[in-house]
Amino acid sequence: MSRRFLSISLVTLVIAALLAAFGLAQQRSVTVMVLWSGTELQAFEETLKPFEQRTGIDVKVESVGRDLPTILVTRFEAGNPPDVAAMPNPGQMKEFVAEGGLVPLDFLDLSDHPKAFVDLGSVGGKVYGLFISADLKSLVWYNAKIWGKAFSISTWDNLMKFTEGLAAGGKAAWCIGLESGAASGWPGTDWIEDIMLRTAGPDLYDKWVNHEIPWTHPAVKRAFELFGQIARNNAYVFGGTTGVLSTNFGDSPAAMFTTPPGCFLHRQATFIQSFILGAYPNLKPVEDYSIFVFPPIDPAWGNPLLGAGDLISAFRDTPEVRELLKYLASAEAQAIWVGKLGKLAINTKVDPAVYPDDITRKAAEILKSAEVFRFDGSDLMPAAVGSGAFWKGVLDYVSGVSLDVVLAEIEAAAVAAYGK
Amino acid sequence: MKRGRAHWLYLAPALLMLGTFLVYPTVHTIIISFFGPRSDKFVGLANYRTAFTAKPMLLAFRNNAIWLVVFTALTVSLGLLLAVLLDRVRYEVIVKSVIFLPMAISFVGAGVIWRFIYAYRPAGTPQIGFLNGIVNALGFQPIGWLIERPWINNLALIVVGIWVWTGFCMVILSAAYKGIPKEMLEAARIDGANEWQVFRYVTIPFLKSTIAVVATTMVVFVLKVFDIVYVMTNGAYDTEVVANRMYKEMFAFRNYGLASAIATILFLAIIPAVLVNIRRFRAQEALR
């Protein structure tokens, strides 16, 4: 009796399991691992809604925050990667391609995407990464209540004169904050990259990023020195160098809006707007704060722009993955995504009217008119350099270590990292 | 069944667990420490050479040495001092509970708490950090506690460790202290010994093996110190420690070979402390 009961229940179980598996197979789904959380995650889910309703595909979003690189690597090595994942940066995307992890996205029609971004997502002529939005980094933010809506400084010399003039009156011109938890130092790498583009030009910049010139090269040294002229000068930065090192990057611009202001200029990407509004929700874009483009330094190189972007890649090639990526490449999806966040759309068909405010619209125009655009170099370098030695080098340099020592140390890390 | 076979059956589950979770990972780590960043090509001792010559590693070794000396000396001596002195007061239990309390906080939590205590704001703006609030009130410029190298920041981090672990040392030493026969202390006093002499010639010799166990436990902890440094500075401004370097090489830079080499070095460094600890512990057990 009990034996028969057992066999009957076993058979029932097996049938039930088969039915369940069949049922699950019927529900089309795709898993996406992202690094966004909070408002960004909400915006991403909003973006996916029309897609899910239209196609019936269930998009399972897994938000792992800033641990994404670690978790993605572990899951990939274990043979269990998500179908689709946001890449921390193009450098790591290339590493996954080299290990044969990513599928080429040749099914995408990227004719509405600027060539610069298509190229950044490509390895060996094949597209592996899709950019869904960008951040423009070469911007200087200021308090428009003090300097007026149309304020702008158009040359490096004038910028330094402006800085010197304020310092003579006992006021610090710049708000700089390099603290960012375990990633401390990255805002300084953006400064140096922006300067490097303006003093050495895009070709040498590319060589630097690919480690075809050493870190001890005079051009790299000069970029550090120009950054140091500001960041290491206690009279030019709010709170002195210790203030620069201990202030969180997100808190840093808030000092422009205190009475009296602690500082007057802040070089940071488009995304900093949400931090400014987080600290002072009543401020109005353009009226109370605004932007101008980080000025040219060497006239020969004009005004190149530095930026970064949100990158998506696929580990599996299924019809659902294809549909999802086609959707994310579209103007429709990107309009929702950037409209919620104040990021800049990649798809050129996105109507500028979707941007939440005039500052974002202005940044989008600036980006569109760019003659030379380069991606954040530290994001393209191997992690041991771009997310390690370079960050640490910036902190060491600002805290007073001699530049030759700093550059020699980054070079040593680079020799080891690029060789592998 | 023959005698002498059955015990394997009983041992099997434990051996299986030990083998899977301790022996296999250890052996695997040692093996891949001889391979390159992606464990695909054999590189011999190259990772060990890097571990003992690269500048960030030498710095980490130096800092671990500072931690080893300062942290161990202070936790054990403060713990001993508190154990002996608190034995003489009525509100002993309350004070001991308060000092032991930080043990209940994770190191990450302790790191976050102390980041606030050490917080720096530019001079002239309100100081939100407890320490700089005091410094400011006394009329001095705020200090970048976690930035000023090489002593202030490293000691600031070590203080966090001491804050967490002193309670542990105190509780163990206090229990041992209470085990000293009162007659012995009284006899010494009647014979004319002053309090210092009682402490030096009766208490210390009696507590010697407990002190050794506590000290080696602290040494084992300090060699693998990670959380506090990771949360508070992530090794910036020359505060790097070996375990944090290992984490970076493993998870941030994906250099499995070098990370495994560092893990192996750390493992070998800890073995003597663990052996001493076990031997002392056994000796103590035998006494009971």
C-alpha cells in the first residue's frame, strides 16, 4: 500500500514538474543585470514597461549596485551569466569579448547612433556593446545668481586669472571633491583626462589610454601639473587640499550655494545636477545654476569633449535578447530613460523636448556639436590602472607626493596590467 | 566488520566537509598562485616575486607590521589594565558591558561610525566630525585624520580596531584574573608587597598563559585585518594592508594569480600564531 502510494505520488510529481517546466518555457523572459539602483533603477524599469506590455516578454532586472564587476565576473566564470548585462565600462567589455563571453550585436540597426559611440562599443569591427545614454564630462558648473545666466570663461588663461583674482581676495575659486568610498580619486582622473585632451590632442590621448606612451611621458606629466596648479593650491580650492581629499564628490558642489559661498566653480559631468538638486531642491536650473564648457588650453587642439556612457552587452543570443536590445537602441526607449534622469540620449532621433530641463538640453547640444569626442580614459584602461593605480595616484599627488614618484608607480602598475 | 574500519564511516561526513571547504580551496589557491592573472599559464614564482617587491605590497607589509605591534600591544595591555582595575569597583558589570559593546558591531559598521567621528569639513564651516568638533572648539584648524600620513591616519584606523577588540581581551583576562586565589594576593600583601609588586610578581605570572592566548588571537586577527581599512580609506594615503591588497587584486583587478599568492603568504604568516595559540590553549585546558 505504502509502496504503491509512493510510486503514484512520484509519478504525479514528475508530471507536475514537467508541466511547470513547460509552463515556464511558454513565458518568454530575459534576465538583465544592472548596476543602477534608486532613481536610476526606477527609470530603467519605467523604460522597460512599454516593451514588456507590447511583447509579453518578462524582463527580470537584477540590480547588484556597484558590486556589478565582481558579481558579473563570478557568474561568468561559473558559466551562469545573465542574458544581458550593463557593462561597468568599455575596458571590461573588451575583457569579456577576449574571453569569448559576449555575443556580437550585428542584428542591431545603429544608423541613428553616432559613429563615435558605435566604435566605442565595438571590438575588431564588430559591435558588442550598445550605448543607451551618455554623460558629458567637460562642464564647469557655477552659481548663476552670482555670475549671471550667460557667464562663461573661454580660455584657460582667463580661467587661471579668474582663479587668481578670487584667491587675491582670500576666496577659493574651485569646489573639488575626490572622496568616493572605495573609488576615491576618480573625479581627479576626469580632470586630468580633460586637460590631457586639450594639451596633447586626441591622438596622443588615445596612445596614453592604450599605454603606447608611458605614464612618465612629458604630456602626461603636464596634464597632472596643470591639474595640480589648481588642486594642490590651498588658496584655489575650498578647504585646501585636505578639503579636496575628504569631500565627497557629490557633496562638493553644494558649497557654491551657501551664504557666503565657499567656492564658485565646479568641474563635473551632467549627472552632478541631481546631487545639486538633492542638496538644494529649491534651486532652478539656468536661473540659479548653469554650465559652460571646460575651456581650451592649447589652441591647436580646440575644445574636445570628454564623456562617458551607459553600456549594455549580451551574454546569450536568443530572440528575446535581440528584441530587448533592439528596443533599448530605439529612440522610444531612450526618450523614456533620459527623460527621467537628465542623461543624454545616444539615438539622434530622440526629441530634445524630452529632457527634463534646459541645462540638460544645452549639454545635449554641446555634445551634438562636438568636433572631437573622447570616452573617459580611465574607464578604457585595465582595472588595475584605470580603477586602481590612476585613482590612487591622483590622491597621492594631491596629498603632496612628488609627481615623479606618482607617475613611476602608475607606470609600474600599467606595465604589469597591459602585459597580461 | 573488522575493527579499525568503522571509524572511517563516522569520520566521513566531517572529513568530507573539511576536504570540500578547507583542504580543497587551500590547495587550489596554492596551485593557482603559480599561474598568471587568468590561471591559464604557469608563471612559476613570478607572483611571489611581485608580492615581495612591488611598492604597494611593501607598503602593505609595513602597515601590517605597525598594526601588529600597536594593535596587539594596546588591546592586550588595555584589556589587562581594565580587567585588574575594574575588579575593584562596584559598578564593574556596567563598565565592562559598555566596553564590550563594540564587539557586537560589525567591522564595517564600526568603520562607518568612525568615519563620522573622523569626518573633516573645511575650516570655517560647521564640523560634523566629533574629533574635529573638539579640535575646532579648542581653537585649532581641523585635522584630516584619515589623510595625514604616515602616522595619524594609520593610528586612526588602528584605534578603531582597538575600540572593537579591547572588550574581548578585557573579558577573557578578567575571567582569568578572578580565578587567581584571593589567599595568594592577600599573602603577598601581608608579606609587605605593594600593589605594583603584587601585580608584577603574582598577577602577571598567573595570567601569563591567558595573556599569550589573547595576544596570539589578536595577532591572527591583525594579520588578516581588512574591513576597517576597506571601508575607511581603501588603502589610500599609504594605509594599505595585505588583506585589502588581496581583495583588490582578486575582485577589482582580476589578477587571480597574484591574489592567490598574497593569500598563501598570509596563510603561511598566520600558521605560527595559530599553532602557538592552540598549544597554549591546550596547556591551559590541561591545567584545569
